[in-house]
Amino acid sequence: MWRIMAKILWGFKIEPEIDPDTGKPYPIDTDAYNPGILQAPLPFRAKITPRSDAHIATIRKEWKESADVLAAFE
């Protein structure tokens, strides 16, 4: 899981979404989880954008290469 998270953080900026009415970020409740044994965070507003054009090119290249490899298993 750490490798997946590292790749996401490498490729994307993850920022709070901005409220268009106030110009301020929507608040994120860090304690908002569903109850029960299988806990997961409740939905929240975030803005996820690629870090640069170079990152986009690398992500697209890697996606194509992985799709070619995985096509054998379809």
C-alpha cells in the first residue's frame, strides 16, 4: 500500500476544495469515519490535480505500458 500511496503523492497535488462563495477551503473533519469494524473515512471535498505536464506524460506512458501487459489477462 505504501508504494501505491507514494506514486499517488508523486503524481498529484491533493488540496482542499475551495468554496466558490467564500473563497475559503471547505473544512475537512479528520474524525469523520463510518462506524463499525471496517472503518473508512466519510466523503470529503478535495481537489486532485496532476503536478505538471511531465507528470501527466509519465502517467500516460505507464498506463499504456500496464494496459498492454494486462491485456493478456482479459
